[in-house]
Amino acid sequence: MEHNEISFLRLPKVLELIPVSKSTWWSGIKSGRFPAGKKISLRVTAWDRRDIVELAEKLSLRKSNEQK
């Protein structure tokens, strides 16, 4: 997959990369801590893979800085 290629992740895959509960994820979106997804259909939301990878990297850096 090329870096400029757009791909989307559904919630179970997002939660594999960002290990929080579903309720924490949804409240994080509401508060602006986590990126909002795109509605694919009435009952389906997906997130841009690039946004989730970027968030995972930020959270990983923050965690490693806290451990120092």
C-alpha cells in the first residue's frame, strides 16, 4: 500500500491499534481527544488509517516520555 493511498479502518481494528474500550473511544471523539470517523452508511463508521496511525504514534511517544 502506498502512503498516499486512502484506506479506512473499522472500529475493531482501530481498537487493536489504540487499546481503549469502546466507551472510552466514543467519549474521546466527543471530547476531541480522538479523531471523528466518516459515516460509510447509517450504521457503519470508519476512520482514515493515516489518522489512526498518527494518533497511535503520538500516544506511544507520550507514554514513553512519561516512563522516563
